[in-house]
Amino acid sequence: MREGRLRAVDVVAGALERIRREDRALGAFAEVWEDAAAERAAEVDARVAAGERLPLAGVPIGVKGRHGLRTAGQLVAAGCVPVGATAVPGPGTPWQTWGVGAHGRTVNPWRADRTPGGSSAGSAAAVAAGLVPLATGSDGAGSVRIPAAWCGILGLKVTNGRFPSPDRTGLAAPGVLVRYAADAEAYWRVLSGEGQGLPPGSFTAVFSPGLGFADPDPEPLALARTAFARLVEADVVRPPRPETPLRLADPAPAWLALRGVGATSEVRGLRGVREIPDVRGVNDRRLAALFDRVDLLLTPTTPNAAHGHDGPGDRYSTALTWAFNLSGHPAISIPAGVGADGCPVGLQVVAAHGREAVLLAVAAAAEARAGTTGRGIPGKP
């Protein structure tokens, strides 16, 4: 588009046509802004013709939720064209599980009887199905990383507190869902103002099956281990010698007490409140010590595979993600493989505060050298 070989109006029209064709079955969008998107695309074409160099000229994007434009200003200024609001959980739906689009519940593009994860459900489904190349998300407990894992794409949560967030607890941070590492890097350059990320290299990395408290199911754990082994074989990461197992305190009581969502009466009470500084203090010290000696921590993104639309039961799919909302560390989910049920699972990569560039370098190297890619569902562009 910057070279004049494509027009934003045509690219955006293509995205809108894909949404019209696919989204009745997928339920990824709560609203589609056809007229506004066409007008904004024409404005992008005019700006490019006038000599403006827009880094993301004409890229059609989805924005999380009906109020997602409030946090997409930098992307719009860079030339992105929002085409609609992606689905999030509606009233009375479990926040861990569903999105509700204009045509009903949001389904996993790999298997319609499975959830795409949440709460950035529509954003993940839209990207995985090839409706848009990029969609925004927000992550307060894993709401970017979990749907990225279950839809077979990449999902980045940035360092908590680095950018404004409406979440008063400080648990939520912005994020993005994409299929390619280069697109995550482009998003990050626009959001942060930083230049090109780190070159692919060999980073020291510890793999933790369950962070010392979680008990992942055998298949997601095995796929994550295999994905980690591929990274080691490709010299993307290297384990330290000797390795020391990481043992964090379970963040569940502290997280639930802070947010007050879905907590038991015991957790909502004084015991949960008193545990907040204890859990945070213990985990912050242990993570600081870890990142003093290694570059990365890797885990399965979720302890379980994508479940059905009847919900996860009593189990928290957030078990391996929400520790890093409490600690504030940046994290990315990259595809780890596909389970026997035909649905993807993810490998979570966590870095020290402010080290998003390291995560993006690992994602790019994994894609290029280890065969790990977030191309969404087979047969989609």
C-alpha cells in the first residue's frame, strides 16, 4: 500500500466480504462498521497519496469489544482501519469461556463445539479464521494468551502498567492477537515507539510444567514440552546448567480477592485479602531471582485443552497465566501443536519487565527456525 500497488479501500473491502461470508457461523464480531471502515480506508489512501508514510497503512483490524476504539488510537494513527468490534462475554456468561457476537456465541474456528477461550474470544477467532490479520485484546488473567493458545495463533500481553489501562486493580494490560510474529513486532513498534526488535538469538530459558502449584493435563504438557525441545534443538533457547525448578505460590486467592469475580466466600473474606501481599511478595522475589540468571520462563499456556461450550467446570484455565498479571511480567503465547481432539494448545513465554522485544525475538525465531507458526486454521489465507 505504501508503494501504491494496493489500495486500502480494496483491502478493507476484502476483509468486510470475508466477515460477511464467514461470521454468521463464527460469531467473532459483535458489530461490523462497514460504512465507517470504507470512509477511513479512503482517508488512508488519500494520506498515502499525499506522501505520508504510515507504518500500518490500510491494515484492517478488529478491536476488542464495543468500546475498543478507545484504546486503538495509536494503531489508527499508524494507518490501521478498524472494521468492527470483536465479541466478548455477554451478561450471564462465564468470563473464562464465551464470547457473544452479533450472530450468537463465538465458536473456536478449529472446532465449532469448542470455545475459543476468553475474554478476547472474538479477536482470536477472527484472526485465526483469516477475517483480519490483527485484533486487539486486553489481558487481566490470560484473556489474550488463552484464546491465542486455543485458536492456534500468537497472543502478546505487554508489561502491566507500561500503558494506560481502565482496570483499577492493575491486573489488566493491553495485548494483541496475530498469526505472524512480524505482525506482533509491527504492533509493538507502533505501541511502544521502539525500533526493530532484537535479532534472533539463543536465550537462556527455564521450562516449568506447572509453576510449582498447577497440574496440567498430560497432552497440553507434552505438546508444550515438545515445542520447548524444538526451540532448544533450533538454538532459539538454551537451558541453564544446573537447572533449579521454579516454585511459585498459587496466585488464585490473591487474584480473586483483588478482582472479586467468581471467588468463594472464604477468598472474598479477610483471608484472601491478607494473602495478596504475601503471594505477591513471594512470587515477585522468586521471579526476580529467576530473571537475574535467565532470559525466559516457559510453561504450557493453559493446563487444559479447549473445552466445550458447557464450560470448564470448577477448573481455572487461567492457572498458568494469571500469576503474570499479578507480577506484571510480559508474556506471549505461541502455538505448541494440535492435540488428538484437533484443537491447538500453546506454549507461554515470559520475560522480565519491559522485555517485550525478547518475547518477539523468540516468537520470530520459533516461526523461522523451529517450525512454530501461528497461521490459524488450515486452508485460511
